Amino acid sequence: MPYRSMSIEEFAKHVGMDAREVLKLADRGKLPGHKLGGQWRFNRAQVTEWLQQEMHKLDKARLVALEDSMTGQLGGAVDEGRMVVTELIGLEGVDLALPAKTRDSVLRELVRLASRTGLLYDPDGLLEALVERESLGSTALPCGVAIPHPRQPMPYVSAEPLICVARLPSGVAFGGKNGQLTRLFFLICCHNDRHHLQVLARLMRLLDEETIEPLAQADSPETFLKLLIAQEDKVRAHSR
């Protein structure tokens, strides 16, 4: 029952927080929960959506705690020596000159890019899910990056989890804050909510200003992916 309600303690364990802090935030109306019989309860699906929306606001320590929590719930030791993000990106899933000029065309081209990997079973279903998610609020971040993804994980849309990366050198209006144009897009397609949140947390740790600019200037998919791999290696080293 993946979407049953969670208690304060279960919520805290799920997201890697202290239960006392969770209680304070819930009492202040900062968390997506409701009281039942005087006790706070949290729907797992709503928690996943809340985390997706709030992820870019979390500091490094909170992101590390969240990532470690998700990794543990996936059944392995924390870190496991894995490249959480770059192991899901293949060169065939990188396009540094995406032929798109609008939000909708970006989403269509990202799905076409995903189809090029040979892993996508249902491109129409994925596109529909991406459009629905963006209609609820843009996935654009303040740094000129957007992370389009389905509202809920779609285990049957692809053979395995994948990430596709695209760049629009001149940027496009994608709902960024204060009209900021978006240049880099990371399409995420995971098979369960824990892996999805783990990938999001790791991406937030990778995409700092010092990393984004070299990625925006990379002259080939090979160079782009090498830069991203180097940054993920650095992030993993700092977590040990």
C-alpha cells in the first residue's frame, strides 16, 4: 500500500527529518497533512508532490538527508557507490540543440529524445503526463534549469528508469520565476516514488551555478556528460 497515510514518525523517517521538526512544521501549516483524532497524518502521494515542489529550496544538509533516506528505503546501503543521476543518462539521450521554441514543443521534443534511447514503451502516455504536471505548476528552477517529470512515477512507460538531457542555447519561456528563460532540461522518468525523489535530490546537489554554466557551454554530448559525471563524483566524495 504505497500511498497509505503516515504518522509524524513515519513521515520523519521517510524524508530524513527529526520528528520534532516535522511536528513544528505541521503545526505551522507548512506540510501537506491533516489531523485525524488529534494526530497528524500524511498521505504519501501528497508528500511526494510536496517534496517535488520544495526540493530546490532545501539546503545541502537536508538534501543529503533526504537522498540517504530514499536510498535506504530502496533497500541498499547509503550511497552504494552508485552514480544516481549519470548512470541513467546515455549519449543517445543528450541533445544540445533541441529544436523547440515553446513549452509544449520542448515537451514533445524531450519525449522524442527519450524515444531515441530505445527504452520508451509509451511516448504518448509520457507526453500526456508531462503536460499534466506542467499544468499544475512549472518545473522550471531559478537557475535556468527545468526538470520535467510525470506527476507520479510511471513504471510501465519505459523499460527502465531514464533521464534525458536537452539544451536550448537561447533559452525558452518555461514558467521560470520573473520570466527567466530556461536553457537546460532534465527529463526524469522513474519507476517508483522513492527512486524519483532520490534522483531529484541528487540533481539539486549537482546543479549549482559553477556546474550549470560549463554545461551550458559544452560543445558536444560527450563533453556535457563528462562534466556532469565529474560533478557527481565530487558530490559523492563529499558525502562520504
